[in-house]
Amino acid sequence: MKATKRALPLLPLRGIQVFPYMVIHLDVGRPKSIAAMEEAMVQDKQLLLVTQKDPRIDEPESGEIYQVGTVAEIKQLLKIPGGTMRVLVEGLARGRIISIEKTDPFYLVDCEEYEEGKAEENAEIEALMRGVISQFEQYVKLSKKIPAETVVSIVTVEDPGRLADLIGAHLNLKQEDKQRLLEAVALPQRLETLYVFLSRELEILEVERKISIRVRKQMEKTQKEYYLREQLKAIQKELGERGEEEDEARAFRERIAKAKLPDEVRQKAEREAERLGKMPPMAAEAVVVRTYLEWLLALPWNKVTEDRLDLDRAEQILNEDHYGLKKVKERILEYLAVRKLANKMKGPILCLVGPPGVGKTSLAKSVARAIDRRFVRISLGGVRDEAEIRGHRRTYVGALPGRIIQGMRQANSKNPVFLLDEIDKMSMDFRGDPSAALLEVLDPEQNNSFSDHYIELPFDLSHTMFITTANTTHTIPRALLDRMELISLPGYTEEEKLHIGRKFLLPKQLKEHGLKPEQLTLSDNTIKGIIREYTREAGVRNLERSIASLCRKAAREIVQGKKEKIHITSRNLNVYLGPPRFRFGVAQKKDEVGVATGLAWTEAGGDVLSIEVSLMSGKGNLTLTGQLGGVMRESAQAGYTYIRSQAEKLGIVENFHEKQDVHIHVPEGAIPKDGPSAGITMATALASALSGRPVRSDVAMSGEITLRGRVLPVGGIKEKVLAAHRAGIKTLILPEESRQDLDEIPRHVRRKLNFVFVDNMDQVLKHALVG
Ligand code: ADP
């Protein structure tokens, strides 16, 4: 190859090789390089571009620059801000540095320029060229980094030297390798070098490709498995084979087939099971469907227990469980007799009304036992949401059937005795009226297809015997009340309680506590003592509790070995139960002025209360204290007005209302009181205070007063009489019209009390005031 010697300014390059025929932009900033360029511009615009070995060095020495570079011509020069120049250069030919002439202000070198030009064609070069081209094409295919047009323009180059340079420039080679290519001046050698590089690059690319394929395969594997599983499922389905969820659905279908459900229910259940089979087992919806199916299967759609309507046996059982309550038991037996004759359970619903602890719940349980039916009880106290009766729709999260259906599931037969406890304590609010739903439950005309929102299928409640309980009737909605037959249990007298305690509660509690009858004995007086001093109630709940408490204490002493037998008398009672809680005989001990005893009705039975009146000099104000309700306040006003109008007749100072303030107080102020029935009592206390005549302490009274002094009837007479009896009252003043209410009071109680029936206030005062 021809070489010409010449002197040229040198431009050291960092990290880049420029090949002949290459046109490239270079940014030049180093002062020496700029000086070299300026020199070139003054001369023939040519300079030598040589790569420095370490690109980090700013002022390379002669040994730090490669020997071979490219002679290039400056095509364009552009100053850019910051003192750098951008030059466009075109490589012309290879050049080798022979010597460095000077290094300041720029490198000037003597070099040999090798003329690029047509080499002579021979077979070897031709073979090498073909090899290089085919290798390059393969390289492009694998690396995918060089655009197709470039490839076409490169492989059509005919000059072998130029071809090698172009390909070399496009390869992703290290700096040393590019330099080696640049230094390969002779042609066959240059092509050979390139050939080696290409082969090596191809090999690397091939390995890269394999690695990437392997990685991709691993990643795809999990996806593939999922995909295959899905396909498998589809195939199984085609072949009629079952998957996991199908298994569950099938199990449900088998249970449905065995369950003897009514047609409608069965169809619905089958539809749901079908749906379940199509759902992925973990789906939230599947849980809902599963629970729903469990409910459908668990309900006693067709299960009934055999009734035993043997009245003699029923009577015997009722008597076994409860003392007294003669009327109630008779009523229940009549009811059962009608059912036996009519052979169906339609008819009014029994409602047992009475204070707590009189045996309403246990009576209902006893009825179930008497006719051999299952017993369930739900309490309606505090129920204020229709959904509690009728359930929530299944679309609600955590929806469940209402209490009725829950009770039926618990009963596991569709004809249980179903006790709806505390029906009077149900209330309503914005969430709907539970009593409307209850109406549907209790109505014999429509309860054969009771619809629960959750179950969505009609359930037959017509075989169920509903019994309800209440403490009072006036909070029960009218419509409900109409459906029910009321049986009232007013409470027990002391004698009855004594009997119940001895014959029923004590044996029951002894048994529950694992005591033998001889291990704990109570005398009659002890039980009476408990009744009088530790309880004040219409029922026997606290009596039972106190007896249970004695049993516990006895059990402990026996187990600890302190004693073998325990006998409790009225003397040592307080050792076991603590100091007495109530004073027996709350009636006033002596006749007093301004204090009268009234009778009150509460949900817990009757009670006595004393009303106090006090006078102070003032301006005729009337003060009422003791948590009195509106009706009671008005009643007090009416009494006051009446006494004023009768002042003269009663011997009261005429214009007392101008000079005296009156204060009426009803003790136990923490308990709210209301109602008109204390009217005559307040008037009596007033008359006594104003006239100075004392009220007889053994007299109690109840009745409403009018402005004219008429006495009107009041309710709860039975409970009030029993309470008066408990409290040791001798004479009772009651409205004339309440006379017939006395029938239901046990004769021995009636015999002990002196009843005075009155029409007007004059009569009341005549009997109540002393003298
Ligand atoms: P209620 O439902 O009216 O509030 P319960 O039925 O809970 O009252 O009765 C309380 C307890 O008193 C029960 O253990 C019950 O057996 C007992 N009891 C109530 N009345 C009688 C009775 N007449 N004879 C025997 N035990 C009774």
C-alpha cells in the first residue's frame, strides 16, 4: 500500500476511533486540540485523529497515544457556548505517527498516510469478504440493533477495505479491538481481524440468546401451568368428569335428595346447588350460597313430633310443675281439649300476663312437656327492628334469618311450643315495625306461609303453638292484642309463696346443687322470713334466688367438712343471707298528720307508698316532688282544688291558699311514678295536713278523684290488694266500681282485710281520718 509522509497537527480522541470514510461530529474543548484545529484550518483543513489509550488523561504524552489513527478533513466548524468547538470531520485514510515534532501549543506530528484505494482482487480477499458479509448479516439478525437499510448499504460496498471499516465501526467492540482493526492496514489482515471479531461477537450473542430464552421459559412456566390447569378443567368438563366445586355441589344435591323437602324448597335448593357448582370454591358468593343451603337443609320443613293430647296426663304434669294457678291451668286444659276435638292448632294465641317471676315462662315450658312437644323460647324485649323477626335479605353481608326461623331450626320440628317472651317490651323505630311482622307470625290465616327475607320461601308456622308473655297489656299494639287470649297471673300471696318455696323451689334447688333433702332444712318460719325480709315481689323469682343462695352456702360448708347437715331457722337466716333487705309491714306505725298510704301498680306487681304533705307560710304555691308524671300532677291539682272548695266543711282556715305554701312529696323519688290512682290518697293527705286531723295508719287507698270529689275506678286492684296484704294493712278504701275485681283474690286474703267501697271523697275522709 502506498504511503506518503507529511506533517499534520494531531487531535487526540477520547474513547472513540474514527475510521476512513466515516463522517462524524466531534466536540473539541482542550486548548491544545483547539490550537491543533486552528492550525489545520490555516493549512489544508486536515489533521490526524488518534485515540489516546486512557480517555481520562487531559494532556497525553507521546506514549499514551496509539500509533495509528486516521487522517481527516474538517468539513464544518461550529463554536458552541462554553468555549467548545463542534467539528464535523470526515475520515480520509489511515495514518501512522512516525515522530512527534512539537507538543506546544499543539501536537504536530510527522506521519505516514496510507492511501486507501482499490486493492487488487484475489480469491482470498473475495472469500474473506463473503465470509465477513454473511457473518455480519447473521450478527445483525441476532443483535437487532442495526436498521435494515444500513445493512443493505453496507453489504453492497465493493471495496474490501472500506467494507471492513464500515462493519467494524458498527460493531459493538471494545476500544482496543477497534484500534486493532484500525491498525490492520494491510487488507487480508484487516478482513481476517474483523472476521475473528465477528465470530466472537456472534458466539456471545448466541449465548445471550440462549440465556434469555431460558429465563423466559422459567417465567412462562408458572403461567403455562395455570393455563394448562384451566384447559384441563375445560377438558374434564367436556368429558363429564368432576372438579372440586362440582364435588361439593354434588354432595349438596345428595343431601337435598335425601332431605324430603317440599317441592318448592327442593327446586330452589337444587338451583342454588347448581349455582354453587359453577363458582370457584373461594368466591365470597359461594360462602353465601353454602350458608343458605345449610339453612334450607336444617329447617324442619316437614318434621313433626307426635302430639300427646291426654288431658289427664297434661293436668298431672301442669300440677307437678306449678302450685296453685288453678284458673290458668284450667284455661290451658280447655284450650288443649278444643285442639284435640277440632284436631287442628288454629285458634287464639295464649298470652300470659303478669309480673316477673310468677311462672309464665315455666308454665309455657310445662305446656310443652304436657303435650310432648319441643319447646323454644325467644325474647322480644328490646326488639325494634322488623329484620329481627323477619331476617335480612341475602344481599346483606352476614345476613341471617329472623328469630322466628332461627327458633324453628332450634326446635327441629315444625310443631313446637314457641314462647314469645316479653311481647310488651317490643318497640318500633325507623327500621320498621316488628309488630307488623309478628302479626303475620301469629295470624292463623296467613302463618301457614310465613315469609322470611333471608329464606325467601314460605314456611308453615300453622302447626306451631305460640304462647306469649307480657308484664302489662297496655304497651302491646292493639292489633296484636286482638289476636291473643289473655290469661293473667296477678302474683302470689304469702301463703302461696310459702307453699311454692317449700314444695317446688326448695326441692328443685336442692337437686340442682346436688344436695340431699336432709342436708339442708328450712323451717316454715325461715321461708316466711325470706319472703318478708329479703324479697318484695309479686312473683317468686327472688325467693328462688335466695333459696339457691342458701343451697350454695350449705354446699360449701358441707364440702369443706364444717358441717354434715344444716338447719336454717329465722334466727340464723341473716348469717347466710346478710342483713334483711326490706322492712316487713311498711304501714305506718302510728297515726300521723299529713301522711296517707296509697297503693300503686307496677310491672313488678303491687306496692304500697306513703304520700306526705307539708305546709309552710307563703303565698299559696303548690309544689310536687318525687318524679311525678303529668297525669299524677294533674291529679294532685284536682285534689287540691277539691279540698279548697270544701274548706269550710272540713274545718280548714278559709283563705289558707293565700297564706300557705303546700308541698306534696311521694317518697322514693328516684322511681318515676304516674297515673291517676293516687288521687284520693293525695287529697286525703292534704285534708289531714290542712285540718290537723291525723290519718289512720292501717288504712290504704287507691282511686281517681274528680274536681267534684267523685271517686273513679282504677286498675290493678288484684295486685294492689295483695301488696296491701303483704304490707300488713287492715282497711282498704277502694272505688265502688272496683268491687267485682275482688273475685279473683284468694278468699283467705279477702277475709283478713276490711274493704270499704266508696263513691265520693267524703266517704274516703270519713274512713281515713281519725275523729
Ligand atoms: P316469669 O316468666 O313469669 O318471669 P318464671 O317462669 O321465670 O317467671 O318463674 C320463675 C321461677 O319461679 C321458676 O323457676 C318457676 O318454676 C318458679 N315458679 C313460679 N310460679 C310457680 C308456681 N306456681 N309453682 C312452682 N314454681 C313456680
